Amino acid sequence: MSEPAPYAPWRKKPFAVIAADAGAVRIAAANSAARAAGVDPGLSLTDARAVVPTLKVVEADPAADRACLDAMLAWARRYTPWLAIEGLDERGGAGLWLDITGCAHLFGGEQALLQDVKSRLNRLGFVCRLGLADTPGAAWAAARCLTSSGAPACVPEGEQRTHLSMLPTTALRLSPRTLETLNRLGVRTLADLLVLPRAPLTRRFGQEVCLRLDQLLGRVDEPLSPEMERLPYVARINFAEPIGRTEDVEAALRDLLDSLCVRLEKDRKGIRRLVFEVFRVDNTADRIAMGTGQAVRRPEHLFRLFREKIDGLDAGFGIEFLMLTVTATDLMASEQERISIGTKPESERASQSGRDLALLIDRLEARLGSGRVVRPQIRASHIPERAAGFVPALSRVNQATLPGDVREAALLHSDFGRMRPGARPIHLLPKPESVDPMPVGASASPTQVMPLPGFSWRRQTYHLAAAEGPERIAGSWWRGALPPDRSKEQQSYFTLCEDGGAVREYWRVESEDGARFWLFYLPFPLLQSRADHQPRWFLHGLFA
Amino acid sequence: MHGVSGTSPKLEALREQIQKIEGLPRTSEDILPFGLADIDEALPWGGLPLACLHHVVGEDDALGACGFAPSAVTFVAALTARLKARRKECGTVLWCLPRYKAADTLYGPALNTLGLSEDALVLARAKDETEALWAMEEGLCCPDIDAVIGSLASPLSLAAERRLQLAAERGGTTGFLLQPGLAAASASAAVTRWRVGAAPSAPPLWPGLGQTRWTLTLDRCRQGTPHSWTVEWCDETCTFRLAAPLCDRSLDQFPGQASAHERTSALRAVA
């Protein structure tokens, strides 16, 4: 099958799919018009263009091919539940296997079924080749070598040998190397092959040739492994009488979770997102969506996630039915459940380590809201407020997502944020707060190096006893100079402080009763014109 | 309790039973020593008992009025870091705090130097104190958590504290209830109650700041008696030590320092 609907206008013109292969762009597949003109799969694009200058090409997209095959498989489920995909490869394109044993009579016989498949596919815009036979091998051969006129090829029951013996050896699913060797030996058709003694064939080619031949003739079984239908993970419970009590809803939710988790366990999957819907008798509904940080399959954990929200549920006139839908899953290996609960032997702690934490974080996030459970993150920056940040607790920090200049700095100084102990305050105010410095001379102690005798902050006055500094921290000067016209108000002042390269002189000071502060002084006023009115001293942090 | 000796085995058995009921530790594994003989001796267990609730309040001073208690925060952070280091596993500390309050201004690089690295700490920023308490209780029940710290501004009811204490016993996790500046020492279900405040540091022999000093008060202690110490906190080694008796800051008693100052001022004059 080839050429899905979007390429329908090109059906009559030479058209090919190309793929890069071993350093050259080659034709992966070509339509009948192109093949008639001499463009065969395997030809390089340059050669193909030389043969057919008007050749239309499009790049191969294996993922889209696979998705299309999956969709067709779902479509073909109307004929039989026993379906399989034959993947794309060099032996003649992809295909679908339909095992119609016991199904043909529902469509009025084998011929009628074939016609039905063909007409429906044609209507969908697909060109198809259909082969029907006793064995998959024979059907494969019939579909590829007996359908030159376009009509479905049907090999009558038990007559593979008579019907297919004149076919070329390419009708067997052999590797290109084997085919080439057979060709060189003069073995061109199946009839040639069938008369050869088996022992020398096996000695020369291994099992391959005889196996394919036996599969075609039905001497060896070739089971199809069917693609199972993926049922959505939905569980639903109906009530004979409307319910309204929270306990009843909880009990029902437990049942739903149990049934879903058993199914997920079988499929080795875990829940990432889940929607719980409550349908009331008056045709109104409520939905509670829930996400987890990592795949989960433990009903009691999921139940605890929901329990926080069930309390706020309004039962109205009564609840008619409940539905639980898994909207996202992740692969999750099977695990052995813990047997003892409550005790914590060391070995158990180690084996379980990390799982419980992730579950706890899920539970906290479910109640506190997403983004409320965080880990501190240390960033490579010399500017204090930029050196620290927060990331969601379950995410792993990805260096690549950091801004470019930070990443460069991180490469230069891999442990930028790891300061000398005691150099940074335990509390850092989100925004530096301006303080009123005491006039110099009010309580001067002449021997200490003192930037200022005291200050008042949040209506409290602190007299300083000792100080250490200054630690001069320049802004990110590489981000460009201050735009002269934007620094109008106090509001924009601090954004400029961060981005524009204002220099700050940090002092660690201790008040008379021992409290320690991190103050900074702006040695150069940002606005020369209004230098007198601008605060110059700021409080940025508190030390222990 | 350990000091009492020479009693009948019956009495010993009874004591053991009471201790069991109280849920206090019996083995040395459940005890975190301060590494400071004076403090460890003042505690009846020879250290800080684990798997229970401790109450740490900041001094009721000007900073406490603004909701800050940097000394108490550092004290608790240092204790949990020490606890985590002792366990040898990659445990985690859960810090529950109401967001948009003074408590939510913790600075990562400083916590890092205290020994609470960024992968060892999870912050739960609650909407209000009720949510923070709920998060604390959840954390105390989780076996992967080594310690839970709750920064709360208002005093708790006895029932709430008792609930946390029971959760800590059940989960085997140590809880720290951290409150800035609480005036009255009300009844408490916590096993110990500490008051941490900044104390003026001793001037060093060079211009600048001396070692951080705290007044560390053991306000309440089950089976123990209150005590008070002035300790010096060493940033470099993350250890406490008892401060030498505090001296007046006048320079007469520190001739060495005076000379150091003179030297620096002379240098400055030359510069």
C-alpha cells in the first residue's frame, strides 16, 4: 500500500519517496508511473532525476508510516480481531496481516470480503494489493506477485503448489543476498527451487530457504502475533440508588482504583494523570483531575491523593455514577510490594528509598497546589538574588535549560554558589529594603571600621557594634549599560540594579545585641540628577 | 533518670515501661549528641532524642516582631544537617512553611554551607498554617524523610502539638517546630523546647566580626531541667562550642586587638 490521500493529485505522475542511505539519497519507494518510467527503489536520486526530470519526491517519514499502519490496523479490525502489521523493510514495503479464519462467511464469502476490503480502501484513497491463501507465506506471495492486474489474488485451499510454483523466487520472503545467490545459480522460480534436493539447499543457505518454502506450502506453521486492541483505561460504577455520603463515594473510588491498578499491573504501566468524574442525578457533573510526579500503581496512594479533594465535593441531589479515566500513563516495571508495614529495617529502607519520598511529594502537591513543593537550586551567578532559585521537587535540573550566560558561567566555575561558609545570609529578602542610616557621629566608636553607626529598618533602630566589609559586587555589566531614560521610579530601580550593572558594596554588620545584617551601599547613585533623594543604604539579608 | 542508680529491678522495669509509653528513645541510635559535654549532660538522654517533636523558638526581640528568627533557623538547619549526616543515607529534610511570609526567604547557598545541600531539602510552601501543619504531619509519617521542620508564626494548640508528636513517634522521624519570637512559654507536647537568640560576639583580633554567638536556652525538657548557655557557632566546621565568658567590648582588656587596630589604621593612613 502506498500513497495516502494528500498525494492523490500526484498519483498519475511520477512520484517517489526518498531516504538517505549509506551516504546517498536513494529512492525508497516509487509509484507505478515512476516505476513505468524506470525509477526503481534503490536508485539514487540523481540517477532517478536523470531518467525522469519531472519526478516528484518527498522524504520518507517512518514514524508517520507507522502511525498510518496503526490507524489502518484499527480500521481492519472490522473484518477480524486477529491482526498484525508487517513492518516496513526492504523486502517490498509494509503490509497488514488479517487472519480471517472463521470470519469470511460474515461478509458473504472470501471473494466478497476481498472485494469489500478493496473497495473501501480505494475509497479512502489507498491503492492496495490483496492476496488470500491458506498460509501467510502464500498470501504474501499472492499479494505481491499475482496481483499485477490489480484484482485480488485468491489461492484456492490446498493449491499453493500448483498456483504459486511459477512465481519468481522473490515471492519467498528471502533476504536480498540469498535471492542474489539463487539468481546466480539459475534458480529463478519456485518450481526450480521445489525440485532441488533439500539437504544441499540447507547446507548452502541455512534454514532460511527451506523454512520459507515450508511456510508457503503450509508444512510449517507460522503463527501471527496479533496486535492487541488497546482499551482505554476507564472504570465506571453505576449506583442503583443515588448516593450522597462521602464514605460511599470513597468506597466506590477505592473499588475503581483497585480495578484500574490491576489492569495497569498487567500492562506494566503506571498512572501519571487521572480524572475522576462524578455524575449527579440532575445531569450535572464534577471532575477532579490529578497528576503524579512519577508513574504510580498503588491504589491506596492514589486514593490519598483524591481524598483531599473529595471532601469538598457537592453531592447535590445524589450521585448517579462515577467514572475514573486514566489520561496519561508511563511504563512501570513490576515491583514487589512491601510485606511488613510500620517497621523500618535498614535493608527495607534502602530498597524502598526514594519511592516513598516521591509519593509524599505527590500528596503534598495534590493538596498545596502544583509548584508549591520545591527544592532550592543554586545557580551560577555572583549576584546574590540570582544565585538561588527554586525548582519543582521532582524535576531533575537540566543544565541545558538555563540561560546562556548562566551556563557559561557554570562551565567556568562549576561550584560558583558554594560560598565561603558564613559569607551569605540565611534569610535573603526578596527585594532589598532601603534603610535609614543614622547620621555619622551619633555614636561613633573610633577604633572600629564602621560604615555607619546605625540604621533603622521596619521602624526599629539598630545600633551597630561591629562591621566587616565591604564586599563589592558589580552587576551584570555584560548585559549592557543602564538605559538613561527608564530609571524614573523607585519601582524600576531594582530591576535596573539587577540587569544594568549597578555596583553594590556589601557589609556584614552586627548590632549591639548581636543580630547580624547584610547591608549594601550604592557607591555610585544611579541618577546623578537626583542623587540627594535616593536611598543609598539597603538591607538585603539576615545572618544567624 | 540515668543518674539514679541502685534501685530495685522492679522499679527499673516500671521505669522502662513508662519510658516505652512515653515513646522516648532507649538506644543510642535514637539520640543525636551535640558533641558538647555541657549540653549533652544537661539532657537526660545524653543528646537530642530523635523520632519526636522539638520546639525551637526565636528570641522575642525586634527581629522576632518582624517574623524573623535567623539564629533559631540556623540552629535547626544545623541540627538537621548533622542528623542527616549521621544517618549516612541520602535522606531528605522536609521544610514546611507558609508562603509569602518572613519564613519563606530562606537562602539556598547559606543552607548549603550549613550542610543542607539542594538535593537533601524539599520545601513545602503552604497556603496557610493549617496546610503547613498538615504537610508536617504527612512528612513525619514518611519513612524517607529524616527530619521535618515547620516554620510557623502563631502558637499552636496543645492538641496540634500532640498530634505532631504522635506522628513523629509513629513515623520514626524527628520534627522541629520553628517559631520566631513567642513571648509566653505555654504548655507544650514537644519533648524539648529551645530558645535561640543572637548574642553579642566577642571582638576578634582583627577588624571585622567575631564568631557568631547565640544564647541557647533549654526552656523545657521532659525529665530534665532548664539550662542556658552562650554558645559560639563556627561557620567553617558547622559545630558549636561554649563561648568564653563574655567580655566587655572595651579595648583595654584586649591589648592585642588594640595593636591590630592601630596597625590597620596606620596602613590606612599610609594608603
